[in-house]
Amino acid sequence: SLSPHADRSVVSFTAALNDTYEGGDFVAINAENESVCIALSIGDAVVFDGTVLHAVTPVTAGTRYSIVMHCI
């Protein structure tokens, strides 16, 4: 899991490399502190402004593999 944070980059992205796990959802948090939970399947990606507050929920079973990139 990852606690809420911002990457401080121009653009960030995360892509799912597997989906054989439970939990581990990407969560975007808006300015009103509302959370949007995004479950990713293999090959899905989320591209977002690096100043967006976001987190990952705990993985409860299996191992989550992803690729993350920050473009500054």
C-alpha cells in the first residue's frame, strides 16, 4: 500500500502488469478530499497530473506488479 501523496511531477502514470491479487487499488483524491478508487486490470494505465494526491490500498492477497513513471 501507499499512503496519500503527490509526486510533484508534471505528469505521472501507473500501469498494471498483473491482476492476480486482491486489493491494491489506485485511489485519486480531489481537492474536496473525496476519493475515487480505480481498480486496474492487466495493461490498464492511469495518467495524471503529478500534483494530484493519490494512494494505493493495501494488497490483501497475492503480489501486485506495476510500472510507475514520473515525468518532470
